[in-house]
Amino acid sequence: MSLDEYNRLTQTDDPWCPAWNVDMPWLLLWIFSVWKDTKLWRLPIRRAPDDFAFAETIRRLSFMGLLEHGATDKETCHTTERGLAVLDCIRWCKPIQELDVHSAYLLAVAYSGSVSTNVSRVLTRMAFISAVGIKNFCEI
């Protein structure tokens, strides 16, 4: 495949929008859990409308410990155990409440067993407040 043909295939007409960036952490965690250690440019997905947001989200998820770059090749990533726990949290909570990546991260840490019971309770409450908002939390 020539470079021109590759560029044409990976070109996107999708508009850049906030919805893309909101769902990007879940998308990247899922992608790198399925296609472990695949080079970023070889992923079987369409090109992101906002390359900077794509790269920045990978950096942030790596900083949070949810993604890890390959040991020998920095162009590859895979989802860590904590990242898989975050994906599980979204699956468990989806019927009840839509979670963002930060709320799911707090729940994953709380139920990982790596923190004390009291810390788990605090993290669970923080995740709940983050998910439903302080106003709704105070009305309960």
C-alpha cells in the first residue's frame, strides 16, 4: 500500500466535537484491551478527528495507570489490570448510572483491595458524588 493510499484510507470527514472527546477514554481503554501491543498507527480504527486529543488522552490514561506503553516498543499500549477494573466498573454501573472515567477509577481503586476499608468507603462516596452531582447527592 502506498503512502497516498494509506493517507486516503485513514482520512476522516467526521467533525471534531465534544462528544468525541468525552467518550475517548472509554474507547481507548477498550481498544487497548482488545488489541494489546498493536502499534498505534496499525490500530484497525478510523483516524481520530482530533489527533491531539487522542494523544493527550493516552498520556492521561497512562499517568493514571490505566494504560501502559510496551516494554520494548513505545508505539504500543495495553490496558493495565486497573484499566480492566475501570472497564468492569462501567459495565457493572451502566444500568444504574452512567459513569465518567474518573468516577469509575475511584470505584476500581476502592474495590481493588489495595486500600483500607475506610478509604474504600470514602472513595465510593466520592465516586457517587462525582457521578450524580452534589445537588442530587444532598437530596437523597
